[in-house]
Amino acid sequence: MKRQKLAGKLFLLLCLFAGMVACSNDMQVIQRIVNPDEEPDLTAFQVKMDYSDSAILQMHLETPLIKQFTGEKNPRDSFPNGLHVWMYEKNGTLNAEIRANWALHDNTKKLWEARNNVVITRSNGESLESEQMFWDEAKGIVYSTKVTKYTSETGTTTTGRNGMWAKQDFSEWKMFNGNGTLVFNDEVTAP
């Protein structure tokens, strides 16, 4: 009889221990429940998207991974593995290509942020390179506070050590704390 009582007590202890282990809390699971804005509402792989206006293609985007967050606090699209974007003129000709190893689009502010190997190449041969760049859709400007290199269609380069600012069509632009290299008759002259 004593053995049965002892076995019963051991079984009860094992059940209590198993219950305690089963009830242990994973902090990531708790965070998802407490803060649902941190979990994507949609995750998609190998995505190709076209944006058009009045049936005219404006932008084509490709990304290996997109995470969309649609919560009220901070609706955004995250591209943690980078993206490649083609931007088109109203007549359908290619205007520019954008590549980055990471990007984020804030849907409320209409603000794009690209990081890590950001390269913008225009169809006329101009290019911008930086480790971080922003495109404010609402204001129609592109800017960076990081070192940014501009290369003109003729090969002239200007580097803004404290970033740059430009209208999105590059009709106006500024480099901050810049220096550059000018190309004349295939000879390079440094300042």
C-alpha cells in the first residue's frame, strides 16, 4: 500500500512538473500577443508587383521577401532582403532603377527608406550611391544624411560627405560638404 501511495505521489509530482514546463512562457509569443503591430499581416516571397495609374505603368518592383503591416499605429511595408525597382515616365519609357539590400515604406507618411548598398541609376546614365537614402513621395524629394556619391552621365563625380538633397526628378540637387572629380576630354582633373 505504501508503494502505491509513493507511486501516486511521484506521478502527481511528475504531472505538476510537466504542467509547469508546459505553461512556461515564450517571450516572443507573449510580445506578439501584447504588441500585434510587430507581427506582419502578410508575408510573401519572390514578389513581383506593378504600380500603375490610369492603366499606365509607373513602377515595377521585385523583392525576395515583403512583410506588410496594416495595423493602425504604423502601417508599413518591409523589404528585409532588399528590392529592385524600375520607375517609368508617363510615356512608358524607363526613367530610373533603384536597388537596395533593405527597404521600408511608411504608408502613412508616404516615405521610403532604403539602406545598405543603395544605388539609383537613371536612364541618362546618372547615378547615386549611398548606404541610406530616403524618398519622400508627398514632398517629391530624395535625400540622405550619409555619404552619397553622384556620377553624371559624363563620368563627373561628386561626393557629399554629409549627404544630399534633390527633387525626385533631379532637376535640382545639392551635395553637403562635397568634393568631386571633373572629366574634361577624357582626362581626369581632381580639385
